[in-house]
Amino acid sequence: MSDDTTTQAEAPPPNTVTLTIDGQQVTVPKGTNVLEAAKTLGNDISAFCYHPGLSIAACCRQCLVSIEKNPKLQPSCQTTAADGMVVETKDERSSTARKQMLEFTLVNHPIDCPICDKAGECTLQRLYFDNDNQASRVDVPKVHKRKVVDLGPTIVLDQERCILCTRCIRVCDEVAGQHQLEMANRGNHEELGTAPGAVLDNPYSMNTVDVCPVGALTAKDFRFKLRAWELYMTPSVCTGCATGCNVEIHHQNGRAWRLVPRHNPDVNNYWMCDEGRYSYHDLRHQRLAGPEVDGLPSGWDQAIATAAEKLSAALSKERGSVGVVLSSQHTNEANYLLAKLANDMWQLENIYLGGKRPMPERADDILRDADTNPNTAGVKAILGDRAAEGIAALEADLIGGELSALLVLGQDLTLSPEAAEAVDRLDTLVVIADREVRIAKGADVVLANAAWAELDGTMTNRQGRVQRLHPAFPPPGQALPAWEIIVRLARAMSAAMSYDDVNAVFTEMKGKVPEFADAEWGRAARPIQLRFANSRG
Amino acid sequence: MSAKVLEALKKKLGDKLLATESAHTDDTAVIDRATLVDAATFLRDDPEMAFDAPVFVTCIDRLDLGLEPRFEVCFQLRSTVHRHRVRLKVPLQEKDPVLPSLTPLWPGFNWQERETFDMYGIQFDGHPDLRRIYLYEEFVGYPLRKDYPKDKRQPLVRRDDLD
Amino acid sequence: MADTKTLVLGHKNAEDFDRDEPIPNELMTINMGPSHPAMHGTVRIVLTVDGERVEAADVQPGYLHRCFEKEAEYATYTQIFPYTDRLNYVSPMLNNVGFAMAVEKLLDLTDQIPERAEYIRVLVGEISRITDHLTCVGASVMELGAFTAFLYALKAREWFYELLEELSGARLTHAYVRVGGVVKDLTPDFKERLSHILDKLEPVIVEMEGLLTENKVFYDRMVDVGPFTAEDAIAHGLTGPVLRACGVDYDVRKDFPYSVYDRFEFDVPVGTRGDCYDRYLVRVFELRQSIRILRQAMQQIPEGPVVIDDPRVALPQKKSTYNTIEAMIRHFKHIMDGIRVPAGEAYTFIEGGNGELGFFIKSDGSGRPYKCYVRSPSFVQLSSVSKTMHGHLISDIVPIFGMINMIGGECDK
């Protein structure tokens, strides 16, 4: 550190530019556009067609600002920030331009707010109220277009509401890589429609609903079900496949109503696939509200005691015939505890890794992965050197009669018919499941656990990233999170396991598993009411 | 409106006056809890200040604003003689919500401090009778805190006298 | 038949009654309320009495606590107006006005409210003050046994409630005031009707006073009951008629004038002894002053709009809402998001029926308040009651309690 008293201005970091916006200086990386530069100052310039995850169209002209030495107003989304640029966003010319653009946009907009799905999270509403708020000057009838256009299996279009921003066209072209939407006609009569011979059926079609600033594109899955302002948001991670797209669970009154992607530049950017969006439907199908013993509902104490008794008997008879199936559909914490129980406390040899079978036809280079299990990387990291055998080995052992007892985590274990028959011949089958399907049917003891949207825990995606899930609502009935079930079972079998909460499990796991050394638990996420959280879209 | 009150406080407390705010015709002085009683006594007894009337005491929970320290206890005072008003704010950490009570100086703060304790869990040292006022004794938690959900259920209370 | 003398205290001879030994006694704990005819709006007092004399009183409010502050944090500013109605439910317009003024202070709109709206606020506010005082005096004297005065007062009060029902749609829960003005204009015959009612009210006050003020029984039950010195009253935070009865001349309308109160001529009554009788006299005097203010306001009220013409604050006309998308969006955002109040905090206080009614609102820039604290005068006044009750008889609790006008909704929030 030099001691001289003359203050020297620090040289700006390399590859940045410094410009002045509304009298304030700001330094941004080279290549940033003026709109993003203004956003870093907290100045949200109004824009419709601009989306940070899509290419620049500059067709809506809502983001016009005054830039010194430029006689005409410039669209800030398309103008790259340059050294020494002086930008005014709140002067007379820019403000008037903003108001006029909104007036044009609203000229033919139908008065649909009471019936429009987007109401409450509509960009047009928000920008009009914040930037314009003038009375209408229209005294002629509005132009009418088609109101209910079926674009494909997932989306319905209302052409009158469309403000012609072309975000949806760019999503199909750039994110899904398929050209399925197009604009036709000009001027007042310009309208959105499908490309010739195409239907909007790409696997990322519902992202167009997210990016649409108005209620022109609505998802058949959600339209008319619930109003946006009644929803609460909890951040979580999609458990459809190993990509682990970050999602927001939109829920109300203890049930999930839709999933939307959460921005994560490292994992899924702004998008997620349609199949992942539908994964909330399972949360209410055939759920177990409490544990079952021999197919009949029972209380937790009795169920745990029965399971403990059966497993202890099997262990003392012949340790080599007891198997434990971990699950790549469940959280790191649950798998860690089960592995600890099986490995360290019971010294079992038969440890398997279960889950859904891979689906290679599903994989694309965009977001969908062939592995439809969210936590394969996590379980493999937990097991470390000790390799787990896969479903094939489990089937072989079952058919070969080498197993007499099985403790299974998760019900998503697809076995071949012969193996399924062999399962019926087991002496002891204890399953920790949240739905009464497949292997959970006909088990001796079924311990009801919470599903992914009700869990607090972490999962590791295919990139090795440990991501946190937050519970949106409590599980049905008396179901418990899997980690707690395993602790109760262990204690009933006199194994020393005691944790105050799932954070304690995470902390211990983080210390033991080298791949998780950088993982962080973060802060608990309270549900945020969408109504007051500023409009999406 | 009462700028001279803030100036007098600045002169008396010097550095111990953490901050002052004047907005919307209100004057506020932010002080540390260690200086609270001294500042309050000065405001009451000094003839230029003569703050003889307690107006209200309450607490702001800044958890949702993401600001530290979490709690800010506000005391509002008024002078009947000079007709000026002032607000004293005391910042408190979440782990240590204790500060001295001003009830010995102004008995009017008695119940309002109890209410602040009831709703936010702020302990007032030196309060003659710090117990819950609006809620029953077996109530669990402090309802006006931001992390207390509005629809939280309370445990049922056993009535042993009915056995 | 057994000798009566033998039955009393086990003594057999009449001479034994003249002995000077005190009758052995011990302190008794009695519970008064919360379900008690004299405990207005559910308050429980755990009394420790020595015979009839109160030694200690533990006043326990909170039976009507309805979580106003927590609800206010989850509602938009316009949605809070019905909650404020239910605070001091005998003078609901005053609560509405106080809350509206608090929000306007944060929006810096205090001097831009249209004049007609300000006058309407004064009119309905003073009507609410009259109903508050009539209820207080009427109910308290009923508990002392003067049923007739109670009926006179309540009959008069009903005229005002009918008038306000014509205006706002409800007798008590008006939600008539809005941020930026009032929700709609006065009914066309409001001034005539009000004038007529005031003319009817004045003889009723004379009748009521005739039954009470010079009544020896009333006088004996009220004078020197529950006195407060001026310094004690101020230090206890008392305001309103209770403070003025102690001799302190503090009325928010005169000392920190707000709205258009500086344009009216009215007097502020001040008592001498601070006991229940003075409080009663102050209230009756204030009734007459409110009538004076109402007559002046009716004369001075100008024509004009009743809501400020600011699109950020006021709803658009229904005609344009249903026919233009711009007004539809504006209406929608107002209802859904609430009025966006810039971040800040402010304390606004008005002269409520009971004293200084204040709202301390902290906003975070969104359409809901971050915190909305009500400085309720009844709560503060109730805290002083245990001090006043000490040394008095149980039967004195009734006038003490009645004359501080503790309204349960305001006290418990």
C-alpha cells in the first residue's frame, strides 16, 4: 500500500466499460446492453420484447432512451454500452416515448383482465401502471381477432391479447430449436399463429407461457384453475431427471398448482421442459397418509416396531441375505442415513441402487437427460468407493433366491416380472414409499414418507451441484420425511442415531462425503405470496 | 418540526447519538440502549425539553427488510408545555432483545411495554410487572414477529382444574 | 324461634355488639368480568378487596384482541379501512379519518386533499364524536341506575346512526373514508337532515343534564371518585376528556391542528378535580361544541370533488373501467397491488372520541404496510384505572370504568 497522500483513481478492471445513466456512473462488462446496465443501478427500464435469455428483437420499442449525440431515441436493449456514453432514461423525450408506446400497445387490447389468466402477473398491467397511467383516447371500435386458438397439445392462444413481442417465436427457435410459431400479416392485423404445417408440440412449449408478457398464451394445464395472486411460491428443484432444473412451486392451501422455472445461469438458465412441469400431478395420486402393516393402516409406533422386529430377525438369522435398496429418487440426507445404517451399523454386503430405468430416447442437448432419477450423482458420491449394484444385480439376486429380506427406499423400482414374483416370496419386505404403487403394494410394512415438494433436503444433479429443496406444504396425514423414518427405524433396532433436524444430517454428511465439501445449506425459504412479489413475466 | 430537540440531544449525547432522521414532520433519534435512560431522563427533566407525556412504545421487526439489527424499539414522547414531539429508536439484536424500561420515568409506558413484550418478545429491564397483556400465559411464541405465520395453530391448553 | 342476636357472630348479648374489637377479616380475591354488565367490551379485573374496599386491582384486557396489526400487515391500505372501523366501534369515522391521514402523510398528499373531502371528513368525524360521547355518558349512567337518561341518549344516537347509514350503508362499520378523500359524496339532503337532527339533539342534552347534573344521588356517586392530578395524568399518558377533566388544556384539534379544524370556532372544556363528575361534565360540554362545529362546517362546505385526482391513489370511474383497457388495468392494479406508498414511517394522530388516537405506519414501498401500530387512547386510559380504583369501594368501580370510556375494540385492537 503506498503512503502518498495524492489519491489516485483506481483503473477500471479490464474488459469493462464505464457509462453515465441518469447522472450516475456505472461500470459494466463489455458487451452489456444499456438496459442491463441500468438494471444494475436499480432502474428497470420498461421493455416487452427483451428477454435476457433470448436474442434481441428490438421490435416493441418500449425501452427507448435518450443517448447523447444521438438525434433519435435508441432502444436500450439493442444498444451496447460504450465508454463515456451518457444516457438519460427519465427525461421528457424518453418518458413521453414510453407513454406513447404503451398507448399504442393498448389501443386494440381487449378488456379481458377479469377473465385473463395473466392478471396479477401481467407485464402490460405493471408497465402501464408504473409508466403511463393516462386515460384512454380511443373512440373507435377495436380490431377483433380470434380468441381461442388451439396451438397444440399444451397451449391455447388468444390473438387479441397478443402484443406482438415475438418472445414465444424466439423461445421455440432458440431454446427448443424448432420453428413452430410465426407472425402473419401486418399493422393492425398482425397476428401470431403456427408455422405452415407445424403444431406447437416441442417439449419446451410451455416456456412460451412464462415469457409471454400478457395472457395471449395460456397453458391448458393451468388456465382457469386459479388466479395468480392467490398463489404462494416456494423455491425447489425439479425431480424429473438428473438435470435438476430449479423451479418455483406455486401452491395454495396445501396443494401445488403449477411449476415454473427459476433462473439459474449454471443449470437451466430460464427454462424447463414440459414433462418436468407436469411432475406436480403425482403429488396427489395414491398418496399414503400413514404407515401400513400387512396392507392395513397402522400407527407409526406399531409400524416401526413391526419393521424393526422383522429386520432384526432377518439380520440375526443370516446377515448375507438381507438387502438394502438406496434410491436415486430421494434426497442426499435420506440416502446418507440409510447407507450409514446398512454399511456402518449392519455391515451388509447387498446394497443396491434403485430408481427409474434410463430413457435414452428422452435425452437432448438442451435440458432433458436420459437419466430420469434426480439424485444419481448424489447417491454415488455418498457410497464413494463402495460401489452399489444396480437393478440388474438386484433382479438377479432376487430370482436366484439369495435374499430373504429387503429394506427398500422409494417405490419407483421397476423390476422384471420374474423379479417381481421373487419379491413376493421374500420373508420380509419393508418399503419406505410415498405412493402405494409397484413395490409398495403387498409389502409387509410400508412406511409413508413425504414427497419431493414436501421435503427439506438436498439433491445432486448431473453436474455434481448440490441443490436445496424447500418444503412447500406439509405431507398428507401422518407421513414423515424419509430421513426421520430411517432414524426412527434405526433407533428401534438399537442403533445409535440422533439428529435434531435435517440440517444436522446435512452437516455430518458434508463432512464425510468429499464431493459435498462445497455444498451449502442456505436459509430456510418461507412461502412468498405472489400477489405482492412483483409481477413475473 | 422539532429540530431543536434533535440539536439539543446531539449536544448532550455527542457521539452516543447514533443517527437522526427527520421525515414527514417526525423527528427521530437513534440511540444505543446503554444511553437510553440518560437520554430519556434528560428529555424529561430539562426545562427546554420538558417531555412529560409518553405517547407510545412499540417495536419494528426488520426481518423481511433484511436489515440488521433485527429489532428497533420506538418510544414516542410529547411535551405538553412546549408542544414538540420526538421519537427515540433503540436497535436490538435478535439474540439479545433486552433494554431498560422507561416505566420508572413515565408510568404511562407500563402497559405498552407489556404489549411490546407480548407481541415481539422484547424484555424490558426494570419493568415492575412484565407479563403478557393481550394473550394468555400459555401462548407459545411472539405473534407480531415476521417469522410467525398468520395461520399458525397454538397447542391446546390443559385445564387441570376440570378433572 | 331462635334469638336473632344469638345467630349473629355467635354473640349472645346485645352489649357485645358495642365492643371495639375489629371484626376479624382477611383480603378476598374476587373476579370481576370478563363477562360482566359493567365491564364494557370484556375486561377482567381481579380485585383484592378488604370488605368492600379495593386494595389492589389487576386489570386484564385482551379478551377482544383480534390481531389488527397482524391483519394489517397482510392487507392492502384500502382493505384496512374496514378493520379500522372495528377499532373504536362507536366512533368509527374518526378511526377511518385517522388512518387515511396517516397514509396520506407518507404519500405527501396531506395538503392536496380536496376541500370538500376535508369538510366531509370533519362532518362525519364530529358526528362520530357525538355518538361516542352519547354512548359513554348513556351507558355509564345506566350502570349507576339512571335508565331513563340512557334511553334518551341512545335514542338521540340512533338518529345519527340512521343518517350515517344513509350515507355509507352501515350503522357502525362505514369504511367511508379513503386515502385521498372519501368514497362518495354526501347524500343530497344530508345538510337538511343533519340540521334537523342537531335541532332535536339540543333539547335531549338539556333533558339528560336535567336528570343528572344537579342530581344529588348522581353527584354523590361521581364527585371525588377516581380523581387524578394533572401531573399524574400527563405522566400516565392520558389524553382526551379524561385529561381535560384534570385541568390540562390539551386537544389535538387546537394544539396540533389538522385537516380544516383551524377554520372553526369552538371551545375546549377543562375541569378542575379530575374525578368522574368532571369527566362527565367535559363530555357533555364537548357535545355542545361538536354541534357548534357541525353547524359551522355545514355553512362553510364548498362544492367540488370528493377524491383527489391522482391516478396513483384514486380508483377510476366505473364507466371508464368497464369500457377502456387503461382504466381497467388501473382499477385492477389498485385493488390487487394496493396503493404503492413510498418507503418511510410516520406517526399521525387525531383527536379521537377518547383522546389522542394515533397511527404509526411503516411502509416498505409496496401496497401493504410493513407495520401499522394503533396508539389507542382507551388502552392507555385503562392502564391508569388500577391506580384510581385503589381505596374506593367496589361500587365506585362502575363510574370509574364508565367514565374513562374504555371501548373494547380500541383497547384490545
